[in-house]
Amino acid sequence: MSSAATETARLKLTGVTKQYPGCLANDDVSLTIMPGEIHALLGENGAGKSTLVKFIYGVVKADKGMMEWNGQQVDVVDPNAARQLGIGMVFQHFSLFDSLTVAENIALGISKELAGPGLEERIEKISEDYGLPLDPHRHVHSLSVGERQRIEIVRCLLQEPKLLIMDEPTSVLTPQEAERLFVTLRRLSAEGVSILYISHKLDEIKALCHAATIMRGGRVTGECIPAEETAKSMAEMMIGTNLKAPERHDDVTLGDVRLKISSLNVPTDDQFGVSLEDISFDVRAGEILGVAGIAGNGQTELMDALSGEALASNNESIWIEGEAVGLTGPGGRRQLGVGFVPEERLGHGAVPDMTLWENAFLSGMKRMNLMSNGFMKIKETVDYAESVIKQFTVKTPDSSHAANSLSGGNLQKFIMGREIMQSPTVMIALQPTWGVDAGAAAFIHQELINLANNGAAVLVISQDLDELFAISTRIAVIAEGRMSVAKNVSDLTVEQIGLMMGGTHDLPDDPHAQPHVEGGVSHVS
Amino acid sequence: MDLFVAIMVNVAAASTPLVFAAMGELVVEKSGVLNLGVEGMMLMGAIAGFAAGYASGSMLIGIIVAGIAGGLLALLFGFLTQHLLANQVATGLALTIFGIGISAMVGHSFVGISLDPIAKGIPFLEDIPVIGKLFFGHDILVYASFVMTALVFYFLYKTRAGLILRAVGTNHDAAHSIGYSVIKIRYMAIVFGGAMAGIGGAYLSMAVNPMWVEEMTAGRGWIALALVVFATWRPGRVLVGAYLFGGISILQLNLQAMGVTIAPQLLAMLPYLVTIAVLVIISRDSGLMKKHAPACLGKIFHASS
């Protein structure tokens, strides 16, 4: 498409520069998108992609740089101006309002005139035309993530956009939902709508996009036709160095069952929560059990139940090292040798305003013997925190800095290191690399694998299928609070997992066909 | 029957200040701001309205000035919390203390003066037998409070501006990214809330008890705040809650007058106790609370760009 030299570019950016305090987010960035082109903007977290699209959409003002729209120089002062030009944006973190209905949410994001009478009929028509089923009267909090994304897309389509910006659209979708989204995007492209597609998933970009601009550290580091590149060559442009895939020893002999869950039921009294129903599995020494699932299917509830933040009703439903701990709190479970890495780094994994060594003390005081007669052993604690920083290459001057002064990846490395240095026999991590840059993610993956190789039982709950396939020994799927039987990674494909993530109702298998896994695997009811 | 009508007129008078103050606070909280300064703004309205009414001889001017005074104090709250990003709880408490102090200072020279109360009753209509006095025997502000309830409901749930206000209270980051001015919308809600609290306060000093007494709101600002929560942020329930409180406070006065052998101190506690008890019971339904509670309530909004 981009070959048509006579055509005017739909969008042309020249020399966009944006300086944030202490960080040059965009440095002389240029970008051209032709009509009907699906253009990938590729880069790691922190590469400056979000700043650039926020500039296009009028949320952020650049210090320097020019934007041309259909050959005319324009100055987009706010999102309303962008929408009037015909720019629509689907945010990564949806700009939706939970307690409002689908129709109300859509009305908020479009002009007053468009939001007038007959809006609901128009929503229904568009959602039918483009295969994006939506009920305008539902409240957003009752919808799945995929449905929420449809709201954003329908909201954009109602405005008949000429350029659609999609920020990491598939990070929250099942593979099947993503495939459905691509059908819609290809159709829009055929109708002449340009799409700026932001992602770091190379396979999708190869399959979907006509052209790609690659960013690193705020600068454009490459431009390419994805179809002519390999995933590896694009990854190298994106990351800048050669990344090592995590090394796994496939010949690890599994040891004893260290973590055993049997018929765990946790009813929720939260309207937006998920009840856990009859969950049973076990994790043995030396293995990593991955739990896949779309957000909001019981992962947080499972993590709370495992960490002891929510106690089980039956003491016999959770066993650690052969001891029933269903009614034991987090402290007791830690003492038995369990390490936890919660999803939320700031506020759950670490106290944001406290220093790193104080945070190290809070989780390690018992296992690391950092307390004497009610006093903190400050020197020992600082030594412990410093050794975490050193061994896990946490980028920070020293352990007297507050947890919230670290970047996401560095803080996650610190939290992970803090737990691993306590030499846990069971490690439970929820979304261990969420929002972490690729380098830190690879490091964390390797550490988890090493931990398992050294004989710990590791449980990783994650939405990132690539991550689970890279590190897990076995994978189970959690959907609507129920967990499937775990299967060996070698017996699974991404498609199978994707179907199961869509809901237990779609479970394609019959129980007899499942391979037998040693060591008391129980079946879903 | 006459006694009943008289009681109902008193109930309406006792409830109306709460309706105004709570309805204002409801709009403020729906926009995601928690202003604990209702008591202070009511007192400001009470003394400003009384002084202006006394000086001008016009009730209408008194009410308008009360609204302006409450609104101005709220504007101060808005500046501190929206521009200087001060903590809303601390600022609201400070506003109440400030309002108590400044109203006492201004009111010092008005102590002992009394004002003609605002006229009650709608001509002709109040002469209808039986229901006349019951429905048309009140002063104009009682009716205004009902109209205000309906307007607030209509605004919040039927207009685009109301939808935007609710959206800002639910998720200010999303509202900002779509392109709404969170701070401007909150300013307007805060000032409206202050004006309503001011009018509610003026109703006390101009209609219920037409004179100035220091701290004459006697905790009604706090009750108004509690009502908003107890009503799970719904205008209709705020109205019901205000009349529950007003009704019980008049009922206990009548019980005292009838010589019931319960300690008057206990009876005087009754409206507060019942309102709090109902509040606690209703708040137990966490699902209902979540559905209507503004998710950003009390959170500071800091535009990241």
C-alpha cells in the first residue's frame, strides 16, 4: 500500500521531541502512515510509543515537532480536536467507567451531536456490521475484557475515523479473540481506514501489519516491512541486544509434592469478584506449574487464598510441605518456607514510601532472622537488601531509596530477589513480569527456572501465554473460578489453551483423552 | 388532625436544611470529591443569610447571599484541593473549623436580634380542607428543596453534563484521557455543593429559628454527609433519609412535650442514633455501595501530562 507514491500520507510526523523531567521520551521521531495502511509501532515498555500516540491524540503536547494530516499541517490541542480530524484511539488501559452502561460509556467518548437520540440503535448496527457483539444496556463491570475492548472500538467506529490508534490491543485477549479483532482490523483497512498498531508481539505484527516503525529509548531505530522480516530480526531492532531465551533443564526429576490444594472453595461476597470452585492441584519440587487465564477469572482470589490473605474455610484444603495450612495466615505460611510475589508491586509487594531495606525487613524478618527482642537488626537488614540489589542487578544507588523511586522492572527484580534470597521451598508468583521490560523479564524467568532446578516448587499465575510456555513444566487454565487439569507443556498448544481460557463451557476435550500426569492430579468437576 | 398537620410542618422545616446540604454534597461526591466542610459551609450560609436578610429586609436577598457565602467557602476548598492538591479530608475538617470560627466572629454583633421568619403557606391552596395545610402550608424553600431533588436527579441521570460528572467521579483518569476537564467539572460541583450547604444553613437561621446562635447547625452538616452515604449516593434516598432524621427529631420533641418518662437526653439522641443505625445496616450491602459509590471519591487527581 505504501508504494503509491502519488498518494498523500494520512498522517505524517516530523521531528517530534518530548522531554519529561529526567527522561527524553521522544527524540526527533518521524512517522508516516498512508491511507488504509496498518502500521505497527514496535518497541519495549518505555521506548516512547505511548508518549508518541498521546501526542497524536492531543493528550500530550510535544516540545518540538510537526504533524501533518492529509498533507495539511495541524495542531491538535486536545482529544476533541483529534476526534474532529478523524482520529480514534483505543487505549491499552481502557478509558471506561465501570458503573455506567455500555451506551453511557460510548456517549461520553463521542461528540454531543453523535451522542443524540438513536445512539443505541447505531451501536447495535455497528457492532453487528463489524462482528463486535455488544449489548448497549449492560453495565461495564459485568463485561469481559474482550467485550470492554469492543466498546472502545465501537466508540471509535461511530465517529467514522480515518485513523485508528490501537495501544497494545491484544495484551488482554485470548488468541481467538485476537484473531477476531484482526478480521475487523483488516476489514477497516480495506475500507481505507489507517491503523496505527502498537505492540511488542512480533508474531501478530508479522501477520497483520503492512509496515512497521521500531522505537527504542525514545528514538526511531528502524523501519521495515514486517512480512519480509523474521521475528528475531525485529526483536533485535527493538531490544538492541541479542536476548537469550530462558534455559530450561527438561530432565529435572520431580521431587515430593510441596504445595497441595484439594477441593479449595472460596466464595466471594464482592460483586465484581469471582468465586473459586473446587480447585485442586499440586506442585512438586523441581517443577514450575503455570496457571493461564484471562484477567478477572479468579487469579487474584486464588493468589489471596494461597498467600493466606483470605483464609480457606477448611484447613485441609491447602497443604504446604505436608502440613494443612488452610487456616494459617500469611506469616505462618512464610515460616513454612513459602515466598510470595503479588501482582501489584507498589502497595502490595512493597510499601511505596518505605526504603528498600525496610521493605526487605518486612518480608524477611523471620526467615532471615532480622529481628532480636523486638528490635530490627538494621545492619543485617541493610546487608540483606544490598545483597539482593547486587545479585539481582537492581538499578538503584543503594537500599536507602524508597521503593517507589524504582522503575517497575527494577522493583520487580528487587521483590523477586528478596523472596528468592530467603530460599523458599515453595514460590508463588502472580503476573511476575507484568509491565516489566524484556530484559528484566528474561532475567526474572531465568531466576524462576533456577529456583525450580534447585528443588523449589514454583507456581506462576500469568496472563502471558508466551511466558508460561517459556518457563512452565505443566500448565493449567483458570476460567470463571474453576481450574482445569494441568498438562505437560509438550502436550499443549497455544490454541488449546486459548480455547480453555475462553471459559470452561468451551472446554474442547473429554477427560479420558488427557494424558496421565503422575502425582495425584484431580479432575475439574 | 391539627396536631398532625402542625407536626408535619415542623418535620418539613427540620428536614429541609438537610435536604439542601445533602443534595449539594451528593453532587460533590458524585464528581469524586469528598468535602467534609459541610458543617462549616452551612454555618457560613446561616450567618451570611441572616445578616443580609436583616440588613436588606429581603428574605430572597438573604438566601442568595447565603448561597454565595457557602459557595465562596467551597471555592476556597476547591482551590486547596484541586489546585494545590491538598488532602481532601484534612482540608474539609479545616473548613468546618474555619466556618465555625468565622461565623461566630461575624455573628457576634447579631446575637439577640430576631428576624421575621419566612412566610409559610401558599395563598388559596392552603385553604383547601384537610390536605390544604398539609401540602400547601409550608414555606417556599420546602418546595424548593423538593424541586432541587428532582433537578439533581434529572441532571445526574438524564443529561449529558450529569453523565460527564458521574464519569469524572467514577474514573478521573479515563475522563481525562477522553478529553474532559476533571478539575473544571469538580470545581463547579464543589461550588454548587457549597451554595446548597449555605442555603441549608440559612434556612436554619431564617426559617426554622429566625435568629443567630453560635454553632446553630448542631451537627446537621455531619448528618448531611452521613445521609449521602446512607442513601448510597442516590437523590431519592437522600430525601427519604433527610425526612427520617427530621421526622424523628420532631417526634422526640413531641414525646418530650407529652411527658414520656424517658430521659430527655436519650430522646434527643434518637435521631442521630436511628440515622446512624440505618446507615450501618444499609452500608452492609457492599454490592449496592459499590454500584453507586463514586470510585474516585476523595482521590487526588493529578493530570500526568
